[in-house]
Amino acid sequence: METVGAIVIGLLYAVGLYMTMQKTLLRVVVGTSVIVYGSFLALILSGGLNKGAVPIIVNGVQQYTDPVPHALILTAIVIGFGITGFQLVLAYRTYQEMGTDDLDELRNREEAAHE
């Protein structure tokens, strides 16, 4: 199962990197979100896929589930949603101000403004 997870993580990173290389700003935002989802999956799989008891250690418990990866993934989800929301607002505001979301055109306008 870990092999399938590693392949899915690699695919998510590959798709995310491909999308961040696109020319439109919205695809860059979606690409970074896909990379973040790959990181979520990597955090979940870092805890292992073992089945055990509840994460409370009492006398006589030999096998228990580690709660740290689950806490990390919850924190990462909140941070990921916050970053995605900020990127979407920033992309929308850029589109409102500049009238385009094409990165090449935005770069050309910036260079023209500095000359």
C-alpha cells in the first residue's frame, strides 16, 4: 500500500509542477494546491499504515496508533486552505487591475513600466 501511496504522491507533485509552469495565473494557483495535496498525502503516509488501538497509552497496551501525523495533517490542511484562498484573492485582484491573467503579458507590462 505504501508503494501505491508513493506513486500517487509523485503523480500529484508532477501534475502540480506541470500546472505551475503554465502561462495563466489561475493554473499556477491550482498547481500549487495540487502540490499541497501531495504534501498532505505524504504527511499521512509518514505515520505508517499500521492499525492499532486508540492513541492513549495505558497499562497493557502493546500497539497503538501514533496521533502526531494526524495532528500535523489537520494543521497543514488549515494552512493550505489559507494559502490557496490568499492566492485566489491575489490572482483576482491582479486580473482586476491588469485586465489579464497571462503571466507573459504581465511580465511585459512590468518591464515596460520600469523603462
